Amino acid sequence: MGNVTQTGIQKRRASGTLADQVTDVLLHEIKGNKFPVHSRLPSEAEMARRFGVSRTVIREAVSRLKSEGLVGTRQGSGTSVLEPNIATPFRLDINLQDSVQAVLRVIELRRGVEAEMAALAAERRTEAQHARIKKAFNNIKKAERAGQDGVDEDVAFHTAISQACGNPLFTSLLSFLSQYLRTAIHVTRTNEAQREDFSRQVHNEHAAIMDAISRKDPAAARAAALHHMESAATRIKAADAAFWTQDMDKAVQRLVIPGG
């Protein structure tokens, strides 16, 4: 792991690739104004010595910061911190040591989004869109019967609802959030699969959302989606200590560093 954990990462989550860890530290130092706007980052060689990693790792970390619009490079001028602007990509900061709290924060964020999507879908959906929602719902059960985790099918169900709400911004937002939602859904579905009553609850909650959309009842759809999110949080809180294995904690870490 090199010397990278000596820079302060050990105070955070000491896992993920070396590039993940270096990116994480530099990101928080930029946000914390250790490197103010227009200041230059240390050279590749200096940062490689500081973190105890290769210059290739430093280049990858800087490349990630560039892709987020946080820094820029110019020949002969090194790497400088850029002015914040509206083009800077949005990202979620879910850096938590506690796996339970990390998942609960994503579920909490989903509550308002999912509730309004369901309500608008109930109000505006077409017959074709309703058929897609129903098909996605049935695909979840098929995946479960085939012994699969159903994560992709679960995401597809909620995506079908977003496409039926008549506002493409919801689908765009859900697409962005999918990097976080996919991991959170994986964790919640893994937990729910341990207990038959949990799996049955999820099935019934999805059915209630679909039924309300089918009946074109926005209030019922909103309530059903909220209930689904609140129940997901309750199920995560009910997971016993044995559920939070090292592998599951590593899965949750992808909420902190998506793609890590």
C-alpha cells in the first residue's frame, strides 16, 4: 500500500486502489483550501514521494481531478486549481466510516426522488410506459427465481418509472445516481435475500407502486414509493452484525469512491 496511508487516508477509509486514495486526499485538500484557487499542485515527483507511490498513480489521480473540472494543466506551468464553475461535474460526498450510515444516506436521498417520480408517472404514464414498468417488475421475480441478485432488474424497474413521469430530468438524475444506487441496491437486496419475509416485503412494495401507477393515482403512488424507501432503511437497520462482512463493507466503499 506504500506510504499513502501516512498522509491522512488512514483517518478515512484505507482501502480502494492507490489512485482512489490519492484522489480522495487531494480532493479534500482542494475543498479544504489547502490548495486555493489558482495555486499549483506539487510536481508529480513531489507527490509521488509524499504518497509513496509511482508517478503513474499520481498521473491517474490528477487525471480524475481534471475530469471533474477541479484542476487544469498547461505545458510548463504544472497543474493548477481552477475556479469553480457551473460546468464542474456534480458529485456526492458520502465519506463515512460506518457502512450502515452510508447506505442509509443514499436511501434517504432516494426518498424524495422516487416519491415524485412515482406520483408523476401515475399522472402522466402512457399505456406503453405502463407495460414497460410491468415487464420490469416481472423481470425482478424472474431473476430471483434464476438465483440472480436482481440488482439490474431492480434498477430497470425504477428507471422505467422515471421514463414514465414525463420529465426527462428525472431519468438523467437517476442515470447519474445509478453509480451510487446500484451499490446501495446490491447491499439492500443482499440483506433482503437472507430472509424470506424481507424478500416478500420488497415484492409487495414494488407491486404497490406499480398498482398505483396502473390506477393513475398519484397520491397512492407517492405514498407507496415513500413506504418502499422507508422500509428499505428499516431492513438495513435490522441487519445483524454477521451481515456486515468485509466483502459487504468493500461493496459499500463504492458509495464513497464510485467505481473503486
